[in-house]
Amino acid sequence: MPVKNRFAELHSEITEWRRDIHENPELLYDLPRTSALVAEKLRDFGCDEVVTGVGISGVVGVINGKTNSGDACLGLRADMDALPMDEKTGLEYASKTAGKMHACGHDGHTAMLLGAAKYLAETRNFDGKVCVIFQPAEEGGAGGKAMVDDGMMERFGIREVYGMHNEPGLPVGEFGVAAGPIMAAADEVEIIIKGRGGHAAQPHNVIDPVPAACATVMALQTVASRSVNPIESVVVSICVMNTESAATNVIDDAVRLAGTIRTLDEGVRDLAEARIKEIVTSTAKAYGCEVEINYERGYPVTVNHEENAIMASEIAQAVAGAGRVHYGRPPRMGAEDFSYMLLARPGAFINIGNGDTAKVHHPKYNFNDDAIPYGCSFFAELVERRMPAA
């Protein structure tokens, strides 16, 4: 079963939705225009129920199949929020709002799921119930967690959940999926190393926090090289180092470090946090400094359930054709808050090709509209195969 003909017919219409969302980006939970547009279209499609305000500003549409012989209910998720950055694509439908841009393709994800919802509401060729989930605040706001914590899974009886993300570099019409850990947990650390400042020409009269900070950055690299099993994965990246003073002849009182820690296993995550705190504390002490550590856990590891990942790959192959689905790929160290939904219910997260485009989170990135029929077809085929009409 290749791309469904109905999505070829709807392609231009779905593209218009996508570009309208792209032109009007909104951030985190503050999505009044986007969530209203989604809810309006779901009602126009004839969804049996449209619920807004789930997880603050999420939207859930319910579509009943022709038959309902049990309690089967699939959740299909798309994210709606943009990024706080300026667009540099020069497109005629580029962002109209300075400092906001759909640089990760959430506009495309939302449009593809809307397209699938329109088709499913028209045909209803399945047994059970489909919930189309439009999530806020994927970009750092844990909107997936907010929807789960709001009781979404229980309220709508969702048994399995699936999501999709575009991938620049993967050809249009191809998919990638794997079982097990596929994306990393993302934690953040802020370190304040405190000394005693003074004149740079009299370093013997101060406690300089800068050498302590430099030594700390280098010592933290041993978390990966000496603390964690080489076959495990961990990234410790200190990306910020600054003092309050900009003068070249002042030794400041303190240095601030900040960075990210990425892991694919909860045991490694615990070990990395413990070792970072030990290394920072002992290194600062060796230089006569005091230290303040703020360690915050972010999104958990994204783990695809094996049965669901295998099934998703089979459906993707039915849509894309033989040899165009890359199954069993190595995990990536980026993070994704669909992880919270996969902790709550079995399911899978799949990548769809965006072609030779700029990478996500780049000011020249743009979602590739040629991918729309493939993404819509995957969602529709998933429903019809997983819950065939009785």
C-alpha cells in the first residue's frame, strides 16, 4: 500500500495549513492561534469530540471508527510550538514575528496529523477509537509531561501512542525507526565557583576562580572517559563559562559554568550526576574555592517499545516501499519529550525524511512539504492496520 491517493488530493490544502502555521509561530504553552486553528479544523472534519486545554494548551480530537468491538484506542501525537529564534530563510511565508520561528518542523508535524485526522474522520475504516494529540511546549517546556499529568491517557482510554519527527538528511519518502532507547535524557547543570577577586596584577592577594573553572571543565571530561563503561553513552558538555566583569585587569569573585548532560540509561544518568558533583566539589576545593551546584533533570530517555517499533517499521515500509525504511538505527543524543508519553503507554517514535535541507534549530531550516503525503499515509495506515474494521 503506497501513499494513499486521498493525501495526493489533499496535498496542496495541507501545505497551505502548514505554511500558515509557519508564518505565525508561537512558543511553549502560549499557543492561542495555533491551538484554536487546530481545534477549528478538527471540528470542521467532524471529529466526535474536540477537547482543548489539555496540559494547559494541548488539543485532543477523538474519532470513532465504523465499529467499536473493544477498548482499542490509538493516540497519534504532533507538537505545535516553535523556537525563540529569528528566521533567515527568505521564504514568502517566513515568520511574521521577530524572535519566533518554526525551526524544528513542528508546523509540518501538526499539518500532517491534521491531514490524517481529516482522512480518518471521512473514512472511519477502523475498529475502535483514535485520539489525535496536538501537544504544546515540546521545546523545553515538557508539554508531553503536562498532558500525561493532566490525565490524558486515562481520560481518553489511550492504549498505545505514536509520534513522528522529520529528519533532515534522510531522503523524502524514507523512514527511520528502532526499538529500545532512541533519544537521550537531557539534564542541565549550573556551577558557580566562588573565590575572592581583586586586581589582576596582584594574583597572590586573591583566590582566583578562573583556574579552578578551567580545571573543572577538563576534569568533567573524565566522566565519559573514566567513569562510565566505554560501551555506554554519556555526553558532558560545558557550554557556558563567564564572569560578571568584562575588564581585562580584574579577577572576579566567581565564575559561572553551565552545560548539558546526555545519557541513554537511567543507571548511567545517576552515575553521571553523582560523579559531576564529586568532581566539581573536589576540584574547587583543591583551588581554595567554594562551589554551588544546581543540577536539574530534564526529559527522560525516549524508549521505543519493541513490538510497536517493529510494527511501525512494517507500516512505514508499506507506505514507502522496500528498502526505504531504516530499522535498528543507533540512538541519537538529542532529547524529545514524547518520552513522557512512552513512559505512560507502549508505542513508538519514528523519523520521516525531510531531504537535503538545513538541520533543525537552524535559522535557514524549513519543513519539506513533499514529505506530507508520506507522513499522513503512515498515520492513516497505522490506524487501519492496527485496528482493522470488524
